[in-house]
Amino acid sequence: MDVDSRKFIELSATAVRNESLKTSMGLLGAGLSMRRAQAKAGLAEFDALRDEARDIKNDVLANLDAYLEAFEAQVTRQGGVVHWASTDEEARDAILAICRDADARTVTKSKSMVTEEIELVPHLEAHGITAVETDLGEYIIQLRRERPSHIIAPAIHLNKDEVSETFFEHHRKLGYNERLTERADLVGEARHVLRDKFLGADVGISGANFLIAESGTVVLVTNEGNAELTTSLPKTHIVVTGIEKVVPTFEDAATFIRLLGRSAAGMEISQYTSFITGPAREGDADGPRNFHVVLVDNGRSRMIGTEFQDMLRCIRCSACLNHCPVYLSVGGHAYGSVYNGPMGAVLTPGLSSIGDAGHLPNASTFCGKCEEVCPVRIPLPRMMRAWRNRESEAKLNPVGMRWGLRGWQWLATHPRLYRLATRLGIGVLRRIARGDSSYLSHMPLAAGNWTRDRDFPTPSPTSFVAQWEDKL
Amino acid sequence: MSEEKPRRREVALFATCLVDLVRPDIGFDVARLVLDAGFKVVVPPLQTCCGQPNYNGGDKSGAMAMARRNIDLLMPYEYVVVPSGSCGGMIAHHYPELLSGDTVYAGRARRLAERVYELSRFLVDVADYQPSRRLEGTVTYHDACAGLRELGIKSGPRTLLERAGAQVVESGQAEACCGFGGTFCIKYPDISNAMLERKVADIEATGAATVVAGELGCLMNIEGKLHRTGRPIAARHFAQLLAPEQKS
Amino acid sequence: MSRERVLTDIRSRLAGDTKARHDAAVARIGARRRNTVPERASRAAEARVAQFEEMLARVKGTTARLARLSDVPAAVQQYLGEGARVCVDAEIDALALPWQDTRLTHVPWAPKTGFDCIVSGCVAGAAETGTIAISSGIDAPLSRAFLGESHIVVLPSARLFGGYEDIFDLVRQGDLPRHLTFVSGPSCTGDIEMIMEYGAHGPRALHVLIIDS
Ligand code: SF4
């Protein structure tokens, strides 16, 4: 997994000044949080469903090996094949081998974050296989050679004009010579271009929203219908997904389906929810002859039994991103990881390392909004805090921070020295303020980051505790 | 309840490091409020910081040391009142979690948690306080994150302000984070500033003359921005508005 | 082997023994326990049609109520206009409906053929979200529902259930179809500037004919 958060501060500084990104993020945040709130208000059982969803996933994780084996047995019984991949490399190799078996030259893909995580498309392309993303947002960013900036709205950072420019540049060679200005026309053009791809593909690759252990069924949720075409037309269908996606029964899947669309975008249910069980049956009019499921671990099992296990409940709904003030300030690309926002801040270091992803769990005020909206009640702030502990224990956070905190703790547990030291500190600040001004507009060292954008109220010369003592 | 009370019940005021060091006047406002509500106020003189910077900064063992010390300091009191949702949440929620494996302190942390009150919660739920102060005009309330989401502080401060006669106008994003986040605002100044700009614009849009909150960190952040950008809006802790006038 | 490695990695971190976990999972799956089913998914049959129509209208689907199956051809023509190119799927075709009374152009099914509309049957409906379930099968390509410009679905009111669970119970009675899809409105995308546009890859319009008898 390609992760690098080291440039987070620079990238976020540029991002907050990007006016078009600001507009996109404003639309995303305001639109989706309002829609989710309406959907939640409209379903009395919403919070009860969240509790149940949490409990179902906890049960699955506690018995994960057994549920995966049950799922595998059902897929096999239906005539499909399950492949297990311990690493991203194993997953890429397994998928490439299936594509080669199918003599694949072109592959259509529906949206899947796991395929982003394992960097599947570049791998297929490097081996001479053309892979076409069919989700509109994914298609747009594929043309632009960008990474998704949001787990369900991958091109949310772009505006209509940028999409128009991209289509004009790439579709000209296909005979589309017009620069389109209407959103509907852009959608229509992509529909035409991609229809041929669907009909001509040798292999269809999809992700999975849920895997149903009861029957070996793969559940896919989309609004566009691209997953249905991806998985019905080609002769081979490959499902690529994480080991944590399994749920016991159809009834359990129903609970998650009732939560997913509402949490993601305030939709009662997405337009299309597909339940796919094995390859085409004898005599079926369409459907793949070969059905493969690639179960990807890639660091997930390492999180079991740790303070990060709850993260494996995540259903990738994106509610935590859509409500996160940090994500909405910087967009997805600044994070340097395909998983971003609060869920990415916890998951990314789990799948890669805290060294590579250090900024992600640090860039949070712990406002708690993510946990408030998470449909499976993942305690995201608590786990970001746990990553900060790990980072500090491994001495990977800035040394000044570690010493500063240690010094503060030492003072706070030695009250007399604390009084002395804080009085000295306040004295320095008051000298900078020249005694009388009630606000400081400059402060030294790191505190200068405060006064760069705002003033600091000048502290009183004598602390509350000291004044109170004097009065007694 | 019919029994005579020979003396007022005692409340320990844990001022929090920010009030103590930056805005001592708020400490006195809190003390006057608690007194006016019929309680006796004690200020444990050895108090320092609740440990949040360490807890949130990856220094778990430092935070545990601070938690143990504060538990020792505050255990003797019947009530502990904290004029901050985040410090209140730290003591009430995070101390028991931090020390859950500590044979001596786990139980003490839980017992202390039952006696710790964020100021508005104490005034409304315990004291059923009727402010003697009269307020006029409109204010808007900023729901500081930890108070709101860890302690469920939402209606309490509004109730008190309204009981005192203030008109509370809601902003569109009262529950949005202001971008303070402790060391966050120093570590990620650009993001913090972007959040703060949205916050002050939201406050300004209400037309209220004063923004009120129960968290000094947020208030310093918001006030600093209001002042820097020349917006004529005051930022106040609700204790500052509600405390009875000082008798000289 | 990767399989053993993944399972070993998981097992090394789980509590309890493999057998106990296996038994727990088998029991849990076998129980097929219903979780919380929202009140709106459990309404009486009489209330369901109106609920279905309302929920589907919210997501830009349309409905019409017909007294009997033989009204279908006329309703299709009324919706599409005379001369529309329709592809009628095998299930509906087998009903020998009076298509001769209409002026619609019938187009045989093939993925690459263009047609204005596919007229299909369905497995069932769920009133809770205005959802219909369609499935793949012999003479019933799943992809048919996605290749027309619009999709007309014939839904007998007797097959309109309250919630998703009822549909699952129905399909589990036989062999599961390869592909079962819950359709709730026409194809759409919000990928450009968060504004919904219809007809992303699938049909631009969804029209459900509810048969009362
Ligand atoms: S962490 Fe929760 S809110 Fe965020 S994407 Fe996952 S399930 Fe959704």
C-alpha cells in the first residue's frame, strides 16, 4: 500500500487556499450532513440498527476464521473459487493469474477501495491488460491519473469545468469533439463511451460491500448500475475484497443495507443493491462462467486483538469524512493515503505503519463528530489517540513534543515549581505584550503558529489560585 | 430533606490550567456562581492541569501520573466543579479508562467520576440555579466539542442564559469544531485557521453581540480571531455573563 | 499457502478454540435470526401499495396501478408513446398479453441491440423503500434491466412485501438466483459536484406497473 503522510503539512497548507476545493468540500459537507440528518430523523429505529450493526460485526470479528471458512465453503459449492491473499502483492498476483487464464485484454471495474489499496490497475496495465474504471467518479480520475480523494465520491475535488476539460481531452480521439458544459451531457457522454467497454470486456472486477457467509453471496451497492453491468456481461467475474466484509446471514446484510445509504448520503437505500451468488447457472441467459473471490488480508488480521480491532467494523460509508472538519478543510489528497479522513487516520497506519502515516491520527482535534455519525459506532478518536501513544512509544513523534509533554507532566505533579514556572512564563508573555495591551499579536517559538492567524489574550499577572490564596 | 442544614455543602473548584493561568477572573466568576447557588467554595491550592495535553499527545504514562495526582487531590470533596467540558470529560470519562488496570486507582477514579460536574450541569442539575444576574440582548452559543459529545452538555448553558433573560440565537453550525484542539492549533495552524474562519463567519451571521461557550480554549481561539479581524463581537464564558455582580 | 497463512494469522489473534468458534458461527448462521425490522417495513398489506408508491416517487421512480395484467400493453404504450422500441422479457412474453392492440415495436433481446425500454417482471417488491427485486435466470438476463433507456416493471400487488427480509425468505425457498438486484429508482450519479443526474449507466427512468388483481 502506497502511503506517505510526510508532506501532509505542506499539502494541507496548499489545500486550504484552493478556492475550488473549498467550494467542493463545502458542497460535500453541507449537503451530505444535512441529508444524513434527515434520513436519521426519518427512521425511528436508526440508532437501534447502529447498535445491532456494531454487535453483528463484533461477533463476526470474534469468530472471523469460522465465518470466512463458511463463506468459502458456500462459494465453492456454488462453483466459484476463493483465493486468499496475505499481502497486496499476493492479491495482485492472484488477480493477474485469473485474468491471464481468461486471456483477458480488457477488464471493466466497478468501484472498489481494496483495488485502490492494492494498486491493482497499474499492475494490470504493466502487464498489458487494459483496465477501465466504470464508476463515473473513478473514470474521471483514471483519465486524469489521480487517486480518489474520497472513498465513495472519488472525484469530489473536481468541478464540472475540470471534468469537461478532461473529457474533451480524452474523448476527442473517440470522435467526441464538443466541449460540454452541462452536467447531464457529461454524464451522457461517459455513458456512451463506457457502454462499449462493458460490452467488450473479458473480465469484470468488482469489490464487495458485504459477503454473506450463509450462501457465499457477494453484496454490491451502487447508484449508477455499473456494478451490475461489470458483473453480468464478461465471462469472468473477480471480486476483490477485505477479509472483514463477511456477515453471517441475509438478515444481517439487511441491517447494514438500511444503514449504509442513509449514513453515506442520506439515501433510504442506494439505487442498486446486488446479491451475487456464484457463476452463471446452467441455462442462464447471462452471467460469468468463472466466479472468483479474492479475500485480502494485507494487514487487517494484525489489527485483531489490538486496540484497533473495532476499525474492522468499518463499512466504508464515508459519513466520518463527510462530517470531519479537518477532511473538509483539506480534501482527501493531502493525506497521502487512499483511505483518508477519520477512518483513514485509523486504518492507514494499521495497514501500513505509524511511521509512514504519522500525521493522519495526529491531524484531529478529537471533536468526536466522526464517532457521533459512524453507523457501526467505531470509537475513532480513541483509536487515533492510541496511534499517538504508539508513535510516541516508538519515539517517532517530534522530540520537542515528547520532552515538552514530559516537562509539563513533571511540573503539573510538582505544584510549587509549577507555580514558579508558569509565573515566569506569563511574565515573559506580558513583557512581549508590553504590560498593558490586552492582546498579544506575536508570540515566540511554536506559539507563533497561534498568533500568525489570531491574537492571544494577554494573561493576568497573577494566577487564579494565587489570587484566591491571597484573599483567604 | 426537612432536616436543618448546619452548614453549606462544599464544592471543590477545579479551575483548569487555562482559567487559572490565563483568565483568573473567570475562576472568580465561577466561585461567585457556585456561592450564589448556595454552596461553599473550596479551591484546592495544589491544583494544576487535568492532563489532557499529555493524554491527547501520546504520553499515556504522563497522563496517568497526572490523573492519579488529581484523584488524590479531589477525592476529599463531595462535589468537584469544573468550568470546562473537556477537563470535566477528562476526569469523568478518561481517568477511569486510563486507570482501569490500576488496582488502587481504578475504583477511586470511578468514584471521583460520579462527583465531577461540568459547571452548567452542576448549576442546572444539582443546584437548580436561578441566576440573580439580569441579562439583555442576544447571544449565540458555541457547543464546545468535548462537553457536547463526551458529557452531553447542550441545553444546560442555554437554559441558564435564558433564565437570566438573554435571548439565545442559534447559529447554523453551533456544534462545529472551532479548530482549537489543544496542541492541534499549533501543530496544524493552516487547518486550524480554516476551521476557525468558518466558525467566526458562522457566529457573525447570527448578528449576536456575544458568543458564549463553556470552554476557555475555544473561547481564546474564537476571541483571538474576532479581535484580529476587527469583528465587534465579544467572546465570553457563560460564567462571566451569569456571575452575580461583584459586591465591593 | 496463502489460505493457511491468512487463517493462521487470524487464529493467532483470536480467543477461544477453533472448534468453538466454528460451532458459534454455524449456530449463528443457522438461526437466520431477524434483527430489528423497522416499523415501516412491517405494515399491513393494504397500506403497502401507497407506501411503495410514495417511497419510489421520492427517488424519482414512477408508478401506475392497473386492474389486471391484460392492461399492461396499453399502459406501456401510454408511458412510452406509440412506436417505441420495446424489449419484453420472457416472463412477461409468456403471459400472452394483448400487445397486438398497441403500436409498439418489439425488439428481441441482445445486449448490443438498442431499445427504448425493457419490460420485465420481478421477483417481488419491498414497500419500505419503494424497492423491487429482479433476478437473473434462464431466459432472464440480469443485464437486460440496465441496457435500456428506461425500465418498466410489472409488479403484482400480491408480491409486494413490507421489507427486505420477506424477499430473502422468498428467494431462499428455491435455489438462490445467481444475481438478485434490489432496484430503488432509476440509475443515477452524484459524482460531479454532488448533483444527482439520472441515467448514469442504467435506465434513465423506472416505471412500475402495480397489478391489483
Ligand atoms: S469509520 Fe464509520 S463512519 Fe467512517 S467510513 Fe467507516 S463505517 Fe463509515
